[in-house]
Amino acid sequence: MSDEQYPLHLRGKRLEELFFFKKDAALADEKRRLQKMVHDLETLSRISGIADEAILRKLIMLDIHVEVLATLSIIPLVEAAWADGKIDDPEREAILKAAEGFGLVEGQVTRDLFEHALRNPPPKGLVESWIFYMQGLCQLLSKEERRALKKDVLRRARTVAEAESGKKKGAARISRRKEEALLRLEQAFEPLRFKI
């Protein structure tokens, strides 16, 4: 592992710890299931939600752990879902139905993780850690890879954000808070700028 990738692995470890809440037995079991999965492209695509084969190959080359891959796709969905500060049962059902549209189907580890994350608000600092991690990861991706990853992640997050508004009569837009959450997620794909 190169020195350039080492800080990214530290960020990934922090992200993994925040998401999997080490003391939560259900999530710890899901983490163990993820660790047993094979590193083939199809499996990684199912776990990460990333369909672009070139990006998946790059993530394999960068030795991104499977647990981190799972969080890369789920955390933006969780952020979009919880942006209003609450999720009621009809909204949860609409969100899960929308998630099926992009491949998060019942029985998948990532679906189970997502369902679990919809039951309780995310821990403080989770999305900030995700953004920090993604900014580091994006430094290692080409402009085209970064653009494709951004499009894929934000498309799924927007689908979740729009899920509830589609259930309300006359609701054509998502809430201001959900729109702000999507803008915050988008920042993760902007190149870091250091001042000297």
C-alpha cells in the first residue's frame, strides 16, 4: 500500500467504525457477513451499489475493504432519508420500495444494513466522515472515474430523498432539508484545495 493510500485507509476505518457501531450486535453480524464475501466484480457491485466496472476495478486496485464499500453506498442513502430528522413508517416503506429500484432488494446484506439504518438516526459525524473519506478517495480517481462515481451515488441518494414526496398528493419537490443534504453529499466529490 502506498503512502498516498494509507491516510485513506485510516479514514475508511473511522467510517466503518462509525457506521457499524461496534456495540450493535445486528450490525456486527452483518459486518461479519460482508467480510466473508468474495471480491469479484459482481459481488462488489451488489455490495457497493456501483455499476461502473472501471470504478469497481479501481477500488479493487486501491484495496478498499468490502465493509467500506458497503458504507460508501449506504451512508448517502441514510443521509438523504434522515435529512428531515425523522422517518415514519409510510416514508420508510416508500424509501425501501425506491431502493429496490436501484438494486437494494430483500435478502442482500446491504439492504439489511440500510433497513437497520432507517430505524435509528445516524450517529453524529457519520456524513462528515463519509465526505472526508470520499474526498480522499476522489484524489486517487481520475476525473472521469470521479464523475461516474458522483453520478451513481447522487442518483441513488436523490431517489431516496424523493421517495416520500411521491407518496404525498401534490408533492412535486423534496424538502429543503433533503435538498441541502444532497448538496452536502455532492461536496464529497469536489477536489480538495490546499492553501500554501
